[in-house]
Amino acid sequence: MADAFFQTSIPVAHNAVKSIIFRFAELLMGLFIFKFFSLAAARFRHFTPYLMFAEGWIQRGLFMFSRGFSGATLLVLIFSLINTAASLYGTLLWALDSPGYIFRVYNSTVAEHRYALNPDASYVFSLPLDPVKLNQTTETLPKIMGAELFKSGFNMSLTGEVKRGKPETTEPTRHEGVGARIWLDEEGFSVSADTYASWPGVPPTIDGENLDFPYDCIQFDGGVARWNCTYHNAFAMGFFQAPLGRPEVHFDDESSKNYDSQYILANRVDNAWADYSKGSGTAVMMQVFTVTKGKRRHTFAETVFRATLLTNPGVLFARDDVDDLLRRAAGRNETARDAPMLGQIVEDILRAQDEGVSYNYGVNYAESDNTVIQNTWSYYRVLRTPDLKEEYSIVYTSATNITLIRSEDIENPPGPLEPCDKPFMNEAFGGQVRQTTCAGAAVLELDARFYGTVDTAAVMIINGLGYGRSNVSSESMDQRAMEWVWDNTPRMMDLLVARGYVVSVDPSLVGVSFEQMVVAMSGLQLFLSIFAGVLALAAWAALAYGADDGWSKSMLANLVHTTLYRGTAESKRAYMRAAPDVDMVVHGEGDYLVVDGKPVILHQPPETPVTPSVSMQYFGGNMPKEAMVSGVPVGSKAQGYQYAPVPQ
């Protein structure tokens, strides 16, 4: 609370308002100093120093020099110093700015701030986790996931609020020979996890002969795929180096049956997942992508997770480490962690290790009409080519989740980026079509056709989840970092979807918060401003009730009340409602101070001295003859003032 009192926190409409407040406080502090010293002068009956308070430094300096050291001089000196310091009171209040402004957060949609969007923003970004700084990462997550999306100088953050729309699926057009898919139209348009994750690719060769892979260990049955395969280690490198988590797009049944499904691959130019998806290490990848066929566009969210153990040749994996990694990688669901199937997979991995062979177990299934999941558990005994010497061994587990989140009709269907004599599609990244699959398309018994466009809208790669070259489970997958990932996955996915919608779907559907700098002041500054007013009011009241009217009046009031209104009820007023005219009139050889046309002079009587020796004279209209002696005005010595005729 104490720190908050000194920190800027109270918004002010404008810097001018803040300046007025500080200037007003400065004036009030000056008023307090003047009234306080006026009261001191009244107590010590120092009227001349009281008059000096209204003079400038030069006149006050001359006064102090002429008087020498005395109580009156000391009073004027102290007043001068403190009054000068008080004139810097406003500067002091400005100096207390900490920092003098605050940021106020406003919410709107990204479409309202298109001018702030960065057209060159990267669609890929990394989130390296430091287990000791997870709280900081949580606080800055919106900034991290909105990095470079807006131009520099615009303090905008994604809120994660997105009008996602509605996913729309259709009935499957095929049941036999296919795994889990999200079906999108009656022609077989669908999206799935990587069907060929269970296939070894090109058969390796030993001694000039191709090795056989036990393909009967792979089964597709009614929209579900399973594989439980033990095979020669020469196939391990093909599996181990295959890209993880690539979505597979089937534009229609004809192309699917002819093995011409299209993959959404990570771009090697700017997407680190192109390399990071291969090999070992614990990592998470999240991405949002769209698939457009004709006037129909579908948006998907994908999450990919991988954890591994790695050991050198001759060093075996411990049962406890294998069991611990596989069960922790299953997530927080106790049922999944304690599933008997995991125990059996651990036994199969250890048996493959003992037999010196490689092993894969995987399942591909539809969790719902708009979600497909693929899990794998593997043991790879990787051989070095060409001598096929064992290089290292890997325990590998992965999970891929693809979910349809939006389906919509668009006005203009996409057109091909370039002509092509083979079946192909456009590849877009971050909302911009950059290339096609024409160059790498296989020559098949299919007519040349343009399938549509796939767009990798936003990608986030999370690393720092463990040491990828360890055979110890606790080192390979950091539990603190994974707990953070599980806690924040919904929030991260909301922010990633928001980013993907901004560049590839519709920015008007995405909420954004932007910070606007607002002038503000601290509680201390406000207190000191009010305190100056309190002091001024207290000093004014003390002088008004603690001293005679002559000390609490203004200099003008003192002049007029002791001349024009002398001896009347008006002379008791501290201030005048209607001030008379006070002028300097030139007459003859001198100037006259005139109050409402009536001059005031200082007169030294020619004969008997008057007490005081120099007295103020007032010319107040017609004078009685008895007041004139030989044309020379003579007044009462006791009263100390003289009458004289008004000069003509």
C-alpha cells in the first residue's frame, strides 16, 4: 500500500489539468507563506517588513542592507528564502512523477485497428519455457503470442476472445480402409492425422535385398486405425525422421483412393517445426490452419506433443524410467495414466530392447465428429548408414489432436497461383499464398486439377520442456514445465486461434485490448496539492482572527481604509467590494497619490514638530477657516495628520 501511494495511479484528463493543479498548489503554498509571515509581523509589530513582503528581491535587499542586522531584517530574510523555495513547490510536485502516466486498457476488435496490423508479421513464433520463470511467462503470455502482429508503437494485445463460429461436418463417404477423419462434404473432402505415420516408407536394403516390413500389423477398420508392429532396426530411421503432426487433407474420394492426399507441411524457410518435428526431445507444437475447397473454408486447431528418452549403444533403458515417462506423458487424467494398456506397452518396449529390435504401437480414432486423435508409443534402435551400426536407442511417445472449429462460405473461391499439369494445391502461410505443390506432385492416373488452398495461419512451438538427450525420465520431461503447459493450454489455444483468425479468417471476429497512455498523478502528489490548500486556509484564518485588520488587509485596503474611510464603519472591512480609483497625478514639481480624486501627501510641519515627525496628510474637500493660519494648514498634533487645500 505504501508503494502504491507513491506510484502514479490517479488518471487526469490532460497534462494541462495536471499543470493547473500543481500551479494552483504552488500559489496556495505562496499564500500560506505570505499569511504566516504576515501573522508573525503582526505579533512582532513590524509593519515595514510586512510591507516589504510585497516587494521584489531588490527592494527587500536594499531594505535589509540599510537596516543592518535586526529582528525586522531577519524576518524579511527568512520570508524571502522560504517564499523563493515555495515558488518551486510546483516543480517539486512535477519531480515526484513516478512515472507520471498510466496505461488504461480498452477493448475492441482487431478490425477497428487494421491500420495497426503489421503486414510482415511472422506466423511462427517460439515459446521457450524456463521452469523458474513460469509466473512471468503467464503474465506476459498475451504479449508473447501477439508478438509482431501489430506495428511497433501500438500497445495492443490479443485477449483470446474470438467469435469462433460453428463447425459443420457431414457423414463419412467411406468406412473401409480409412482411419479417423473429419468429413467435410459428400465428395469425400476430409482432414485426418497423418495416415502414413504407421508406414515405414521406402524399404531399406541390406546386402542388396529389400527388407520386408510386417504390414499385417497395421489395421484400418471402420474409421479407426491401429498398429502394433515389431520390425528390423533398419526401418527405425525412417520412422524416427518422419515429420510429426502433419495434417493430411483428402480433397475427394477419387484422389484419396489414388493415394494423392495432400499434406500440410511446415515450411522449411521460416518454420522451425520442419526440423524440430523430426528426432528426439520433449516439445509441443500448436497451430491453426485453414483448408479451402471452392467456396467452402474450414478452420482447424491442432496440438502435437512429443516426449523421448535417448541412450547410447550398450546402455539399456531402465524399466522405471520408461514406465514413468509414458505414464506422465499421458497427462493428468488418472484413468489414462493407470490404463493397463500402458503397462503392456512398457513390457513390449522392454522386450524389444532385450531382443534388439524396434517397436511401434499406435492408435488413430475420432473423439467426435469434429475431432481426431492419434497416439503413438515406440522404441527405435536407430542404425547408422551405410554400415548399419547402432547409433542410439529412443523411447518415443507422441499425441496429435486435430479439431475443426469453424466452417463457412466465402464469396470468392481461391484460384491457382500458377498453372500446373498435375493435381496440386496452393500453400499459404500467415494468410499469404506463397507457393504450390505442383513441383513435388506425383505423376498419377489423375487429370490435372486444382484442389484448393491450405493456409498455415499461426504456429507456436513450445520448447524448454526437458533435456532431449537424457535416458532419465525426470530430466527428459520437466514436470513443472509440463504442468504449466497443461494449465495454460486452453488459454494458449484461444490466443493462437485469435492470431490465426486475424490473418486468415476475419479480424472483426477477434477481440483486442489496447493500452492508451493517460496522464496521471500519484496519491502523494494529490495529498501535497490539497495540503497546500489546507495550509493556506489555516494561515488565512489565523491571520484574520489573530491580528488587527491592518495586518490582514491588502496593501490597497490599508491605504484606502486609513484615508478615505478613516473613522467610519467602512474602515473595519478587511477587503473592499468596490475599490476606489487610486492614481498617480503629476502636479507642479512632483507626483501626487490620489484616492478618488483626493491627494495624499507626506508633510513636515514648519514649526512645532508633529509626532510622528513625518505624517500622512489627507485632503478631504472643503476645509474650515479655523484650520488655516496665514494660508498654512495646521492640524492636530495629537492625531498626527494635517489638512491642506487641494492643489489647483
